[in-house]
Amino acid sequence: MVHLSKRKWVAVAAAAAAVMGMGAVVPAMAQTKEVKVALIAPLSGPWARNGDMMRKGAEMAVEDINNAGGIKALGGARMRLITIDAGDSVEKAKNAAQRMLSQEPDLSGATGAWLSSFTLAITEVTERAELPMLTLSFADSITSRGFKYIFQTSITAGQMSNAAVPALIELSKLAGKPIKNVGIVSDNTASPTAFAKPMREGGLEKLGLKLVVDEIFTPPLSDASSMIQKVRSTRPDLLLDLATALPDFKLTLEKINEVGLGKGRLPIVANSGAIDAPELLTLMGKDTLEGVLNITANSAGKGHEQIIADFKRRKGEPWIPQDPMSSYGDMWIFKEAMEMAKSADRKAVAAAIRRMDMTDGPAKYYPGGRVKFDENGRRVGTKLTITQWQNGQPVVVFPPELALAPAIWPKQ
């Protein structure tokens, strides 16, 4: 046995403590080298293209954040994007959320899920895990459940409905063709249901408008003939075509053309990020889409020239619609929350998002120009955007501060 003096014992103990301390410090330092944020969205099935666009926006933001030095409050920690396929059904989306949390227990936050029905299911899971989730999904019910970890960056469907109809009335008056009656063709998913609810329950009547046809279908739509024949027989001054999936919208618009109401004869208004998707031009053609209006929660417009150019160059897309615009901004919200919290801990990140109030930084990527959330998780000061297909491309025509071109009211 080796006998050590008291002084040597002290030295050995100090060295051991230093080694033990280093052992404790090294993992802590390693943890700050990378932070994980997830995108959970449909990457397969009928909404896969929308999920892919969301992924492209999030990827570009993560690239930009890392190239700018990462999370500075965490020693330059790099952000890593985890992508999760929500699938093509509510049940698959819920299972995907459970799988996400099981496989990635150290997530700091998540964004998604595009379709409101999916978001409702996914956030039941993320809420229990106390994982902050940002979403562009519209349904009011997403942020009316008392949840503390869901943050809705978009205008809600109800708010959008109340704001959209007066805007459309004003556009029609400016064109010299004021509307008096309205038709609705809608699928029964959460977002269009919520969007049309205030209109159906007296909102149109209060504005002096009459609802002359109201057709609801379950996607996917196999035949639109009977619905569009009712539109033809009632001849509304404006038709709200609230088909969420591109194939359904394509089918309804084709039938509208077949009965002689398309190509500028009937003002058609959609309410989906899918309607601004680049492939719609290939699927339907420039002439068929010309004049179609689309009410969305976000779109790149005036003041976004740099991100538009970057997205086109780096992601190979002809323009940047709602989905990547929102997911790009979401990554920057998480970045700023981690800077504020000086932590990647999910509860600390959520707390930072709750107290966030910014009119710069990520705020410029959302209509209204402010990132602040109320007690329900709804972003304060949200605005809708209205795009219109003009000369083979959707351009922002509302609100005025984002508009890239004046609206053209279709001829009747």
C-alpha cells in the first residue's frame, strides 16, 4: 500500500475533482454544439408537395442560421432539422408525432403540420410532452383548447373569413361589379370548415350577401359534376372553391370550365396554400388559372425580394408561396427563443416564445409584421394575404403593403 502525506492526498483529491469536473463539463459543452428542431408535415400522400415545400423553407432557414453563426447564446450551437412524415391520415399523423418524440427525445421544438386536421391530432401529443410547436394551420380549434405549447403564426380561419369577405367586396366594387350572392364548394376538413363557418352562420347575410349554393364533400373527390351543375344553375356572383388538396381543386375547376363558367366568367376564390403551388401551372395551365384568387395566411411580397431570389436560386422553385415562407420564419422564431432563453431546453424555449414581442428579425416573414402571441397561442396582429394568378404566376394583391400588383377582377 502506498502511503501519501496529507499534502499529497490533498493534491490527488484536487486532481481527481478536476477530472470529475471535466467529465461533467464535457457533456454539457457537447450539448450546446447542436440543437434539434423538427418539421412534421405530410411528405407522402396527396399533401406531400406542401410538406416538401415546408421542408425546403425550413432547410433554407437552418442553413442561413448556421451560416450566420448558429445560436450565439449557446456558444454558436448549430441548428439541426429533423423531418418527420405525417403521412396521409389523421391516425398516421398522430402516430408520427409519437414516433418523433420517442426517437428524438432532445427536441427543442417543432413546426408543422400543414393540414389543420393533422395539426389538431399532432398537438395532442406534443402538448403532453411540453414541446413547443409552431403552426401555420388555420383552424380556430387549434388554439382554443387551453394548450400552452402550441403557437399559431397564421391568422385563424374564423379571423380570415371575417376579414376576407369585406376585402373581396371592396375588390368587386373597385372593378365595378359588386357582388350580391355567393356560392361555396368546400371539403369537410378542419380548415375550410372553420373558414366557411362564420359565413354560413350569418356572416354573409350581415354584409348584404346571399348564399345561393353550399356544397360540402369528403376528400378525395371522385366526381364534381353534380356540385358544379348546382353552381351553374344558381350563377353566383362569386364562388368560394375551398378544396384543400390540389387534385380536388383541379377537378372542380375543370368542371367549372366545362359548364362555361371558367376562364374569367366567374370570380373564383380559393383558401389554401396548395393553390399557389408551382405545379398547379403544369397541372391546369395558365389560361385556366388566370384570375383565380387565393386567400392565405402568408406569401412573399413587397419587401421580400431577397428571400424570393434566394429560394428560387437555392431550392429550384419559381416562387416562394405560403408554406416555405412560414416554415422559414418559424426556424428564426426558434433561433430567437433560444437566444432569449440561453437554453435549448424545450420548456425554456416555450417560455421565451410566450414572452416574445418582436417587430424585427423573424417578424418580417409574417403578415402584420409582429411576433407576439396571446394567452391562447395566437399571434397578435395577424393579417391575411390574397394572391391572384396573373400571367402564369400567383402574385400578392392584398394587403397593400405587401402587394406586388393590383387585383384584376374576373369578367362575368
